[in-house]
Amino acid sequence: MKSVIKTCLLSLFIVNSMAAENSIGDKTVLNEPEAGSVSTQQGLDSWSRVYEVASHPRCANCHVGNSPYPMWSGPSFTKTQRHGMNINAGASRMGVEYIMCSTCHTGSNSEADHGAPGVKDAWRLAPVEADWFGKSSVEICQQLRDPKRNGNRTYQEIASHLGHDVILHWAWNPGGEREPAPYSLQEHMDDIMLWGVAGMPCPDDINSNLNDGVSYE
Amino acid sequence: MEINVNGEAHEVDVEDDMPLLWVLRDELNLTGTKYGCGIAQCGACTIHMDGLAVRPCQLKASEAKGRQITTIEGLGTPDALNAVQAAWIEHQVAQCGYCQSGQIMSAASFLKFKPNPTDEEIDYAMSANLCRCGTYPRIREAVKTAAAKLRGEV
């Protein structure tokens, strides 16, 4: 417990002392820590929180990789299953081939139990490369730091994209009885930045280095 | 507010957040569009907004401003049936009939994108429209016939 509190306080200190702050909207800012100010371990701590978000049903249910099937999982469901009604989002990722996601997922967010969530953006599956559902922390981490699989984005661009993309904001404000993604959008962006400044470390990096007999912070 | 339904402009005095389905049924008396579940799980209320299928139980009235709304009453007329409506009669699809206007509106929207669908594609497209009577085999056949009509083959 002490180490958790220490980590949180450390993160707060780091975030509060960010060297640069760029507003990217009226609600979130891109906090850039100073180069070299975040240790690998601190970066890994940030990553573990990022993974909590990425693997949460509010995010992972639509990050289904090659599958055209959105998922239903999490506390609102008794079991993990494919989206009901035989929904298939197709290669378009937005259901153009069969029934468009926007048929039910409109600009209004239903507050009713199992009502259709909606945002003022096109409801759709995440890109195929962003394959998170059921994936481990290591697998998602390696995806996110790989330009070939993260939309050729730097960590700053990943964090900035989170601030700009309205459909993602729904995860922290899903309405009704839906469980929101952990932390907050701003905290999540800050964790991405901390992880990035630390060199985008992934949990298996440590194992790899230990196996090589290399000392790693 | 003014909304356009079936090619006509209507002035309605409603709250912005009234479900569009209420506006259609209770304000404009277009009761061909049915209320089923109210949470976009059954498809009974399906209409078209700018030509695409939507569930008006999930839409606020204000979201219809400036859009072209089409209900089952505007898809075709008894004298000039839409191809999907004609196929529905040909195959005698309806049993109790409650879900059928939503089924027809979904099929009409789907066929704009898939002029020659397979059985599997029809099943994917129509599975979000529930039929308690289980008329699914007739729905599938009617969609295929409607597609052939729209392609000018029958």
C-alpha cells in the first residue's frame, strides 16, 4: 500500500511540475514532463494505469482487432459475449456493409440500462491495429509504442489524439449505470506523457534485460 | 421547431429532447412507426433519416432539424408501393405485423448498399429487427425478392 501511495504522490508531483503545458481543448491539456525527469520505473507505473484504461470494457469492447464484432463485457453483463443482435461492423468498421452503427448509436447517449450509448461522432470500431480486447499489458504496450501499429504517432500525438477524439471521451462519462473507465481523461493523458518521456517502457523490457544480465533501474 | 417528414415540413411545438418517435406518433399521428423497447434493441421503430435507417426512440426531436425524415407512410403509397413493400405482400411476410414497418424500413436502407445480398448478409443486416412471430425465413425471401425488383430482374 505504501508503495502505491508513494507512486501516486510521485506521479502527482511530476504532473504538477510539468515543464510545458499545451492546451488542446477547453477541458484537457497536454502536459509535457522535462526530458529525463521520469524514471523507467515511474514510466512503468504510468503504463500500468494506462493498461487499466485500455483493458477496461468501456475501451476494449470496441478495440477488437481483426474481428468485426463489437463485444459486450464488464459489470453490465452477466458474461462476456459478442454484441447482441448479430451485429457485424464489417471491414468498414462502422457497419456500412450490413447495418450502420449509427442506426442505433446516435448523437444522444441513452441513460437507460442497456440503452444504446451515443456521442456526437460516428460510432465505430477502433482501427484493426489497435487490438486490445483480451490482450495482455505487454501486448498492448508493444502495440502503442510501435509506429506501424499506433497510426505512426509519437507519445505526444497519442496523448493529443485522446484529447481531441470525442468518441473516446465517452469512456469516462458513459452515463446511466455504466462503469466509467478508471482515472480521468486528463490523468490518462498525463500517464501517456509520463510513459512517453520515460522512453515508452513495457513490462517485458525488464525481464528481457534481466535475462541479459543487464542492470535495469 | 420545424421538421421535414415524408417530404412535408411540419411545425411542431415540442421540447428539444422529446424522442423523435413521440413526435412522429403523438404529434404527427404517423402511427405506422411502432414503439417496441425504447432502447434500440428491437428495431420496431426504424425510420430513415436522410435515407439511412435510424431508431427514433434514440433520437431527440432536435436532431431531426434540417434532416429528411421518412416513415413507413412515406416509403411508398398503396398505388405506388416501394419494392420492399411489394415484396412483403408477395411473400405474405407479416403475421401479427407489429414489427413489420421497422423490418421494411431496415431492409430498404440495407438494399441501397447491398443490391444483391447473400442470405448471410441479409441475416446480419436484419438481425437487429426482432420478430416475435418468427417470420425470419419469409423476411429473408422478401428481401431477396425486393433486391431483384430493385435490380429490375422481376
